[in-house]
Amino acid sequence: MNPVIAIIQRNLLNYTRNRGRMIGSIVMSMFMLVMFSFMMKSSMSGFGEPMNYLIAGVIIMTVFQTGINNSSDILSDISDGYMKEVMVAPIARSQISIGNILSGAVVSTIQGTLTMIISLFIGFRINVLQVLLLIVVMLVSAMTFSAVGLFLATVSRNSPSFQTISSMIMMPGFLLPVVYLNPLTYVTSIFRYIALGAYKMSSAELVREGMAFDIYGFVITPFMGLMITVLIGTVFFALSVGKFNQADFSTVKVARTMRGGGAPG
């Protein structure tokens, strides 16, 4: 069996077995949906579909958090001794890192799709074409998030540092240029663009609604943002594979209370 496929199958099996983690993530997403719908819906009366706007943001945030946090599983694998067994197998390190990135992307897409399906029962109004487009965007963005997550996990070498760095990425408002370098910014915009069916909006309208970005007169449209996300993902894919190949995992430390990307052990 191809080593990459074997790693993907193993990680997917772990995901399906850890039902508490899967359900917990969905429950948290639903909590965010309910909270936002009560607290923010009235302030968004200018949108044709305010619930679509809110729910789209929650879904893509679920994909982002799952993609980033799944990458911390490799730290647990190292701490538990599983990675040592994989390392001595006659496979390249690059295959291990690629397998982890792809499995993280698949798991994130599944988690986002489950959240989207549940959202259909609480006010998310989209057609079949929009569903398909959103799943494609989830998969593309999940690849980027997983690659970024693996790079951070390899660089940080311990779970507390990983959690700190990933939290900084989720809240980059302290420095505006960082927002424009964060793939989450662009993925959220195109996710809302598709969910709202805003295909006929002008660039000025998209900027006003937060689905495009005007940087000194240059407008980054949702599709341009998706291309930027793909570019960032490609860069971090190469960086994470290269860093993983060179990493010395003998110094990796994982907090015993943090398993599976932050889930209680």
C-alpha cells in the first residue's frame, strides 16, 4: 500500500473513533451559530441573507480550527512513540508529512461539511451548486490550513508553543498587514461570496460588504483571494515538507493534558 494512503487511512480511522472530539467540535460550532444569530442578526439587517453571512463564517472557522489543530496530532504521535516506529520504516519523511497534510485536509472538510449540513436546518439557505462550490473551497482551504499547521507543529516542537502561535494566527488584528497575509481572511470572504450568491455585486459593493478588500485602490476580489490562499498553501506545503525532513524530533514535548489538537486526554 502507498505510505501516503496508509497514513491518511490511519488518521481518518482515528478521527472516526474519536467521536467525542468530532461531536464536541460540531457542538461548539452550533453554539457559535446560536450565539451569533441572537447577538448579531439584528445589526446585519442590510444583508439580504444575514444568517448565510454569519453561518458561512462559522463553517469556514470550523474548517480552519480543525485543519490547524489536527496538525498538532503529530506531536502526540511523537510523544507516544508511534512516529518513531514510522520513521524506521522504509519510507521517505516527505511521504509522512504529505500524508498528514492530506489527512488533515480531508478531516477538516468532513468536519466543515457536517457543520454545513446541520446548518441547513437552522437557517442556512443555499442550493446544490452552492453546496458543491463550498465543499471545493473547504477542501482547497483545508489543504492550506493543514500545511500551515504542520509547519507550525514542526517549528514549535511543543504543544504550548503550538497553541500560542495558532491562536495568534486566528486573531491577527494587532497588525493590519498580517490580516492580508492570513489565508483565513480570503477564504472567509469567498465562502460568504458563494453562500450569499453575490455574483452580480460590483467590486465597490463587495468591499462594502466585507467580501473584497481595497488596498490603496487595488481591490482583491473573492476569487483573487482564493488564488492567494492557494499560493500561500503551496508555499507552506513546501516549507512544512522541507522542515519535517530536517527536524530533530528527539526534543519534542507534548503536555499530557493536551491530546488531539487540544482535546482533553
